[in-house]
Amino acid sequence: SELLLNFLCNCRSKGFDTSRILVFPTDKKTKELMDNFGIATFYDSVLFDNMSEDPAKRYGDGLFKGMMMAKVFCVHMVLSLGYDVLFQD
């Protein structure tokens, strides 16, 4: 969340319009933070409620695979709607 806030604050300090940014938070804490910051979010509890806020213990474990799928899913959804995507991780 800290890097995301840094990005948004930097955009706003340079006068960039952040009204067209859409964030796909994988945890409720980040969703609430973005809501409070006025940033549009897509959070689906069916898709993201089982995501852990903790880092994966090792490359390729279940948690790692779930997060990789969430990243692909978010980009795929937006591209399928015909929009341009800037993916920031």
C-alpha cells in the first residue's frame, strides 16, 4: 500500500488526473485505503477474500500461485473490455 500511495501522491503533486485509475486490491485494507483516497477499486470477496496479506513462503507455493493468477485476471478483465492497461506491481 505504501508504494501505491507514493505513486498516487506523486501523480497528484505533478497535476496528473487520477480519476481514471482503477485499483484491484487483493485485501480489504487496501480497498478501504483507496476508497478513502478517492480512487476507484474493484474488489470481489469471492475472488480475493482468500488472499493473504503475508508474503509467499517460497516461489511456486499455493499463496504465490494465487497471487499470480489474481494479477493475470485483473489485467485480462480490463483488456477484454478494450481499455489500455498500465500494470504496476
